[in-house]
Amino acid sequence: MDKHLSEAKSKMEKSVESIANELKHIRTGRPSPALLEEITADYYNTPTPIPQIASVSVAERSLVVKPWDKSVLKVIEKAILASQLGLTPINDGTSIRLNFPPPTGEQRKKLVKMVHDIIEAGKVSIRNIRRDAIKDVKEEQKDGDLPEDDAHRLEDKIQELTDEYVGKMDELFKEKETEIMEV
């Protein structure tokens, strides 16, 4: 009886993790090394994520990228310029500095809307998991493998689980919104 519940919980957990990971890559006023994880530089003809070929640290309102091999400095600079970050790298010959000006009020509102859309997609995913789990329970009940009372109890537990994970999505939204609106 509980396999439906544990399966749904596992899928919902993965959904929340996926959304949380996606939110890490959204630029706020505060720089985060996670912003460079998805950007790949052409390192000896192999697309390589920047954190694998350089150390990335936070200093005040900027990120400092120090490659372990100085010959890839220009390659990293090109990769950052070509990315969707919209930042201009400052190359001093040994490292690259990325300054993060605080976003304007309008930019902040756009970012919050983007985060809201991502969270809504996550909630839809969780509701789809609920729908599939309840469908499986109903099929099992119809086949005579699950008594009606147990099926209703299981549906109620699946709904409680759904509410819990939708709540987690709301928490993610509040945290990211606070981070974006912070001046």
C-alpha cells in the first residue's frame, strides 16, 4: 500500500531539488559561484565548466575567477562574454573579475516574475505526480487488489504529501524573492 506513497514522495523530492538547483543559477544582487557552473569554456577543445578549470570566489559585489592554467584566461573570458549573464569580465592577466552591480527596481521585478514562473512549473510537476499516483491507486482498487477504504486513505495521504511539497515550493519562492529584493 505504501509503495505509491513512497514513490510519489521520491518524485516530489526530486522535483523540489531540481527547482532549487535551477533557482541557484538566477542572478541576484549578490554574486554566487553557482552562476558560473553552467558556463563552459573551450579547454583544449573540450567544453568544460568554468569551476572545473578555475577557482571561483566571492569578493564584495564581485566574483573572482582564477584559472589554474593561466593560458585559459582568454578562453574563460570569451565564455563569460558569450553567456547570458550580461556581465563584462575584467581580465588583469592573472584572474578575471566579474562585478555585479545591484539590479534596478525593474530588473528585480522581472527576476521575481521569472522565479515565480519557475516555481509554478515546479508546482505543476508535483500536481502531475499526485495525479499519476492517484490514478495508479484507482487502477489497483478497480483490479480488486486494494480495498476501497485503503484506496481513499491512500489518496488522502497523497494529497497531504502534495500539499507539503507545494508548501516547500512556496518556501523556495519566498527565499529567492527575499534574496532578489535585498538591496
